Amino acid sequence: MEITLPTAPTGANADQPAPGQSRYGWLAASLRARITQGEWVPGTALPAEALLAKEHGVALGTLRQALALLVADGLLERQHGRGTFVRAGLGGASMLRFFRFRHGGELQAAPRSRILTRQVLLASAEAAEALGLPAGASVLRLQRLRSLDGQPVLLEDITLPLPLFDPLSASDTAAWDDLLYPMYQRVCGVTIHRAEDCLSFGLLSADQAALLKLDAGHPCAQVQRRAFDMGGRCVELRSTLGDAFAFQYTAQVR
Amino acid sequence: MEITLPTAPTGANADQPAPGQSRYGWLAASLRARITQGEWVPGTALPAEALLAKEHGVALGTLRQALALLVADGLLERQHGRGTFVRAGLGGASMLRFFRFRHGGELQAAPRSRILTRQVLLASAEAAEALGLPAGASVLRLQRLRSLDGQPVLLEDITLPLPLFDPLSASDTAAWDDLLYPMYQRVCGVTIHRAEDCLSFGLLSADQAALLKLDAGHPCAQVQRRAFDMGGRCVELRSTLGDAFAFQYTAQVR
DNA sequence: CAGTGGTCTAGACCACCGC
DNA sequence: CGGTGGTCTAGACCACTGG
């Protein structure tokens, strides 16, 4: 679902919605800002409806409308009788949703990952544009191979904006987790909340084919991802290649 | 968005929601049934909120919750100051969303269509299952070639349940519209409201390649679609093949 | 202008959860 | 049991649309 939230309350904090701005829309933006800034960590519960409503001097129904926006946006999750919780980010195994790698027919656990290369370099014009970086900014570039049961299946090229992901440019890559998104959160405080995946088909280059143990020119599926944090900033560019014959994806139309 | 509506009111009509059933959920199901049965044709406006609320002896807010469900489901569309309208079904050009066929770089109009074959035959076990037909039921099978600017680009195989689509088994296929979904609506009274597309990759057979003017064994993208009417019944199975290198699709994650 | 949907209120009562 | 979110009410007022 596409949701455009009203602009967040400016600076310190305005205690009033802008004119022409609905109260619940403004409230949602306000709560979103507090979540993004870490006031409530993913997994924790917000104060009860009644409390929040009284705090903001607003009727229950109005507060509920604000929460509904954030729920629709995937930022919050409500549980009857328990509370309203900040959702955890994306798990990181989501790339498998595009492929049907199996082991004898059974569904597979998350693949093992190995970092092949790690470089610090200047962002290309396109990368800077997508990541919202100034011209000439540095990025961290990773090449990663993901294997299932010892067989290489996915080849990834990852670009990360650099002041933000500094902690990753020094640590020992051999000790990294198999899943990057939970590690982004733990090590860099970045929660991946949403992503856009662009799918297409191509042919493997000789280098790529060698790493995936396929023939050069073998058909491959490519997933180009832009991943966003809870504030809506793009914080990761990723290109993933895999055997086209293993590709499968289901989409809902309308 | 995935929404499970409560079961529709049984038979004639119960004037009360079942126990353990929310009033607005029941109301939504009731309105959905009236829309599906053609009481309000796509494009027409429903009675005003206040009227509907009074008719059903319910508060405004409750009625609005019911309408919100149907809006989220894509069945209704609300326009501030104008009214609440029944949405038209899918247009039928939706297959192009998976491919980037261009003519010199410009976006293209809907492709021209030609029916290659039309047969009435017994439904396979899988087709009968998917379409909710009894064993031994008949289906209409179409093979269709869609062309852009004279170039064949998509090859389709379409299966339709037969009592429902009888009007299509007799008429002259040369006079058919380029887009099938609007014709389903006009000729058979069937409104396509939603579809599930399963994407995969393969190689063209010699026959398929000849029709698409490509080489045998050329990589192709396949879209297997199940299309549903406003009542949620599956009423069309479709398999579409196109050049894999023209394929491109963008998906939202979370 | 009259009619439509959109926002907001201040309550009441219910259903679910965990202790 | 007390606390949570879920449902429902009966209003008031605003914002948009069209004649």
C-alpha cells in the first residue's frame, strides 16, 4: 500500500497541525518521527491508546486513525489485548522469495554468506543520487556469495553510504552474520523497513558464471533492490544474480 | 492488501450479523453481495453514507468502517464531495506491466490481438480444480498472439469456464476487441477484479518461437495468471510468454 | 447553494490477554 | 482481575463538488 504521510512536525515541535493538515495525519507523522529517532525500539510497546490520546489532547478515535496510518505503512503492529508494538525490520532472507532453491524438495533455511570483496570508493553519480549523497561522497562496496548446502546460488553486489556504515568498513568480514539486515541494525543502528525490487533477465558474464559454478552466458535473473530505513531514506543498493531456471515469483494485481 | 471478508449473509437475508461477527464486517459482506449481483453497476454511485446508515439502522461511523473494507479491497472508490462509486474492473492491458516493449523509446499503446485457435474441450483436472468446475466440465481454450506495431511480442494460452463464457464460443473472433477483460464484461457480464500472476523463466519451443519470430530455445519469461471476478471466483486461467530480455518488473517488499 | 464525504468528539460496552 | 485494543453510537463541524 502506498501511503504519503504529511510532513513531520518541524524542528523542536509544533504543538499544532499545520493549517489544511488533518490532526491525525500530523499525529502520525509526529509518532513516526519519535519511532525513527529510537524513542521506541523495534519490538517494544507504545503507551496505551488512552494515554497517548490524553497526552496529545485528542479524542480516542482520532488517535486510532493516526495509529491506523502507521499500521498500514508497516511501522506498527497492533495485538488485541496486548498492545501496540513497533515492528522489527526486514529479516534479510527476503531474496529467497524470488527463487525456489530446494534441497530434495524441502524448503531451505537461510543461505550461508561469504564476503568476496570489500572496497571503499567514490560513489557513482547514480549511486549518490539514489542514496541522497553529495557528489564525491564515499561508499562501501561489497561483493557477496550466498550458498545453500554448499552450492553457490546467489551473487550479490552491495553499495552502502559511508558515514552511516562506517562500522562495517573495519570489522572482520569472516565473522559477519549470514543475514545483513539484522547486522545493520545491531552494528549501525539502521533498521531496514521497506524495499523496492526490480526484476529482469540477462546472461552471466564469465566471471559471474565461474563464481556461481555455471557456464558463461547462462540465463540469470537479476533483482535490483533499493532498501529504505524507517524514515524513508534509501540506505542500500543491491544487485542480486541467480540461475534464471530457479526463478519464480508471485504477484498480486490490483 | 489482503482482506478476508466475513461470510456473506446467508440466503434470503439475515437482518443480523452472526454472533461473534462484527456489524461492519457483516455490512461490508452484505454490500459486496449486492454489488456482485449487479444491483450497482461498475461506475455508478452508491446511496449517500447517511442514507445507507439509516437504511441499515447503524451509526455513520460503523457504515464508514464497512465502506473502508470494500475500498481497501478495491471494490469501491470514494471521492470527496462527489460520492462512493463501484470501481470498474481491470483494464486488460495489465500484462504489459511486465514487459518493456518500446517503439523507438516511447511508451506504447495496447497491443493488437489476434486469436489463433479456439476450441471447446474437457477441462483438465488442474483447470477444473482452479476454476471450481465439476469433473468432466467443458472449457473454452484460446490461443492468442499480441503484436505491437506489427511485431508479435506476447503469446497467450487462455482457459475459460464454459457455461459462463458461452457467448464467446460462437461469435466471430476476428471482430473481438484487443482487450479481453472489457469484452468479458460487455458480452458475458463478468467483471475481472483481481489477479494473481506467477512469474517464471524458460525456453521457447520451436512452435512458440516461430509465432513470436524468435529462435527455438530463446529465453522467455512466462506469466501464469489466475483472474478472479468481484465475488472472488476464479474465472480465467492464462499463460503468457514473451522475450525474457524484454521482461522487467518492480515489486514492493513489505 | 445543497449534497457529498472527511474529520473529530466523548462517551459506552465488548473481547482478548496475562497474571 | 485489570489493562489492552476492537466495536459502536450520536452527534458537530469542515471541505469539497456541482449546479
